[in-house]
Amino acid sequence: FLMRHPIKKSKKIPFSFKLFFTFLLLCCFFFFILMLYDSKIFSTVIEISHIQSKTTANTIIDTAVQSTIQDLNITSSDFFIEKQQNDTVSVNTILINSFCSTVSMAITKGMEQIAEENISIPLGVITGIEMFSNTGPSIPFYLKPMGLASVDYETSFTAEGINQINFKIWINVAMDIKIVNPLRSETMSVSRKIMLVDTIINGTVPERYMTLGNG
């Protein structure tokens, strides 16, 4: 009689092991994508988001200043008081302090309004090619104000001629913005200098005057 050798059956890999192995591969792939995103794509996206954030913040600042000027119905000459009797000029501190406070609140309100909206950057922008700048999936990020906007003023007096003074008043606007996207957040500072007054104040010119110099 011929002896039949038992046929060895191949061992099947348990389904749970296959599932675990597939899951491990997916995790490794996802980790690789994250590293690529963080090292190359994300740095470019952050740079672009900074530019867009500053543009948005500057637009809000300009709008706040213009709307405050219109609401208070003022012009640049209202910010200073010129006295003809003794040829002096002084800042209208009551008005300019009220102006700075109103601008600060308007900027903060404008930032809070856009905090509810996301700003999207198409992935095609990172190519640097204009025709692809609006293609691909968008990466959203949000802008959130970090406290109230700081608004104060400065003045300067510069001699321009015989009893002529170049008088300037400007405001300094500074605020911190938090940029938030799905994987990271960071804080960026924005500052602006906005001129309110830049004028020449003419004093009384004496009948006789003398200049000293190298003759």
C-alpha cells in the first residue's frame, strides 16, 4: 500500500495581525506626511499667513482711524491749539486722548469680528507659480486678538526757518495677534505709526535778525 503523506497546510496570518500591521503602516505614512508638512510646506504657509495677517490687521487699523475721524467729525487742525499772542502751539490733549481710546476700541472690535472667520491659503500658493496660486486644497487659519490694541501719541517740534516750526503729531498702534491653524499656533506683533498732523507753524518774523555761521 502506498502511504499517503499528510498535506501540510500553510498557516494563515491572523486577521488581527494584518489589521495591526496595516494600521502601523498608515501611522508611519501619516507621521512622514506630518514631518514633510512641518519642515517644508508649513514654513512656507506660515510666511504667507504672516503677510496676509499683517495686511488684514493694517486694513482694520486704517478703517478704525478713518471711521473715528468721521465719527468725531474732526480734522488735523483740531489736534493742536495755536496761540497767536505768544506764538506758541500745544496739543489738544483732551481730544487726542479720546481719539486714541476710540481707535483702540475700534481696532479691537474689528479684530474680534474677523476672529469668527477663517482665512484660507490655497496649497498651490507654495509653488510660487501664479497660475497655481488658487489651486489645491486650502489651509485655514484664524486671527485672534491678544488683549486690547495699544494706541498712544507722540509729538515733535523741528525748526524749519526764521520763526517757523515743523509740528508733528502721530499715533503709535501696537497689538499682538494669535495665528491659529489646525496644527500649530503662534503670536505675532503688529505695529503702525500713523501721522495725524504735519504742519508748519509760522511765528512773528522780527524786523532784524542775525545768523551765525562760517563766513
